[in-house]
Amino acid sequence: MKRIFLLFSLVFLIFQTGCAKSLRYSPEEIKDFPVGVQERIKNSEIDIGMSKLHVRYSWGGPEIVNVLPPDTEGNERVEWTYKKLHLFKTRLIFTDDKLSQIISTEPGIMK
């Protein structure tokens, strides 16, 4: 019985830490952003067209950053990678500081 309780407690704690929201910004820092971007940041959401700063405020810093070759027009490209619970991976591609592509195995990330 004790083992089952400990196992249940451990699983519960793991899921709680994955769901915890930490504030990565102050209201003062995002007040000049467009209202839609502010709402996405407050809800920990991202969307195509957001800047690296917007995404950092919304999701925090990435685990991995890769500089990609420029696109055919010579625009700078960077890939940010986020991992969750060692099960899901989301790659964000920025072109000239704007989020241009979202590639994810996490349910609910892709619309």
C-alpha cells in the first residue's frame, strides 16, 4: 500500500511540475506589444509572426538553439527547440527574427 501511494505521489509531482506556469515577464515589459501578442504571452501561447522576444516571454528560453543556413532570399534563419517530459519536441524556425514555422510532436501545439 505504501509503495502504491509513493508511486502515485511521484507521478502526480512529475505532472504538476510539467504544468506549472512561471512568470517570465512583468506587465511593464509587455505593455507596448500588440494586444493579441500580450494575450498569447499571458496564456503561454505562440503563433506565426511572433518575434524571438515574444516567444521567450511566452515559453521561456529554448533548450537548443541552432543557426540554420539562410533561406533562398538570404534571410537569417534560427531554430529553437523545446522538449517536454522527454516525449514531445517542438522546433520553432525563425526567419529574420519572426516565427515562420512550428514543427511539433506535442498534441495541441499545431493548429
